[in-house]
Amino acid sequence: MSFIELHDVGKSYGVRNVLSGVNLTLEEGEFVSIVGASASGKTTLLKAAAGLILPDKGTITMGGEKVTDFSREASFIFQNYSLLPWLSAYENVRLAVEATFTDWSKKQHQEQAEKYLQMVGLGAAMRKRPNQLSGGMRQRVAIARAFATEPRVMFLDEPFGALDALTRGTLQQELSTLCRAAGRPVTALMITNNVDEAILLSDRILALSRGPGATLSPAVPVNLSRPRASDLLLHDEQAVRVRNRLAEFLSAGSDRNRSKPRPDLQAIAKEIPVEA
Ligand SMILES: Nc1ncnc2c1ncn2[C@@H]1O[C@H](COP(=O)(O)OP(=O)(O)OP(=O)(O)O)[C@@H](O)[C@H]1O
Ligand SMILES: [Mg+2]
């Protein structure tokens, strides 16, 4: 049995069928990404896997237990930062640490929050509130908050989608380093609309077809050693194969639902970030 298993998962909102027959497994310590077109159901899938919403059909298990709620062992990085605006960066992180490590002292909570903010380069800005920080800095706070709770599982919903290419590249490397430096297996499920980002970070990648009733492609393995350098991946033979395979899945989904052209799917296949 795998650490996380989704079996035949389906989800509708009213009459709108978003997910259908979704199967996915993650081994402990694996980094798996899902790519897909805008509004295909990626966030719905991630929230269902994390227990934030319940599917209408199928089963989801983590460590052999049915997922019915958000696990205390998990962290979720939302698509739009989701920091509490009236609290400083430090307070945002400390609050999560307090809620997780309830038997720790106040000093331990403080030290843990400061340690992770320093790790993401925010040592000097930790007293600032979110509206005083840039988008990249806010996302660093969200990453520090997620790692400071020392999660066993991380759910990441387009964590760098709103950032410029340079900041995005830096934070991708930081995330990869934090996962490897954790000193314990961190299992990660990430949504992205950027295939190169998925190749840089993942052990396996799946494509979510365009809905209604979106479903996952078979997993494409990324057998590249780490650390990976994004500029080298551009022309790496294996990376090119992975990119082509995913493009095939995304275009096949497009052909299957042939009612109208799917420029957004073509854009993903060509590595151009898609506007939401
Ligand atoms: N709570 C909800 N109630 C009703 N419909 C919803 C709800 N959440 C999502 N939807 C609809 O379900 C579909 C899939 O939404 P979802 O947010 O999962 O897509 P996504 O792939 O994450 O999109 P994006 O790329 O824009 O982030 C969309 O048509 C959306 O409007
Ligand atoms: Mg989404």
C-alpha cells in the first residue's frame, strides 16, 4: 500500500462534474506534480487529497487511514498566499507553530518561527505585515510557515504562479533544498501550470485532462539526479522526453473533447504559463 492513495475519486459542484475516476498514489518521501489547464479541477483535486473537501465518489487514504479531514501532519500552500493580513510575517508563522506543537514552550515557538523565516531569507523582514512585503516575500512567508510545522506531507497549489520568472526560479530551488534538508521524508503533491517547474522538482508528473469529468494521465517519471539546474534541464534529453510525453497527454485530452480549440492546453505544452 502506498502512503497516499486516491482511488476512483469523483467530485461535482452541483450539476458541474469536475473530477471523475481520478487515481493517484504517492510513496512516502515522493515529490509528485500535477499539470493541467486552467479551471480543469487541479485545486479541487488537491483539496480533496488533503481532506479539505470531501469527494462525492471514491476513496482517499493516507498511511492506510481514510482521509476525512485535514491532517495535523500536513501543510497546505494555497494558490494566493493566504497569510493573515493583520499579523506580521513572524506572527503568521508562529501561530501555525503554536497550533502544531501545543506542548512546546513560548520560547520554542519563537525560535522555530524565527529559524524558518531566516531559512527563507526573511530574517530582517519578519516584523513586517503582508501588505508591506512583495509577492515573492509573501510566498517565502507561506513556505516558512508550511515547513515550520515540520509536516510529513505538503500540498502545494501553484505556489509560485503569481511570481516573476527570477523570483520563481529562486524559490523553486529553496523549496527543493528545504525538502531535502528536512532530515525526514517529506511527501509533496504540487499543482503547477509550468511543466519545467514540475520537471525541476518532481519524481513523477501527471497531467489532468480538461474537464468536465477531468481525469489523470499515467504518471511520467523524472529520472534526473538532484540537485537539478533549471537552465540545464531545458535541453536535457530526459527532460525533453518528459515534456513531450506530458504535451501528448494534454493534447490527447484536448482531442477527446473536440468541441472547440484548446489554446490553453497548447500553451502549457509549450511551457508558456497560462493566465487564470
Ligand atoms: N466551491 C465551488 N463551488 C462551485 N464550483 C466550483 C467551486 N470550486 C471550484 N469550482 C468550479 O470547478 C471547476 C474547477 O475549479 P478548480 O479551482 O479546481 O480549477 P483549477 O484547475 O484549480 O483552476 P485554476 O487553474 O484557475 O486554478 C471550475 O469550473 C470552478 O469554477
Ligand atoms: Mg486552482
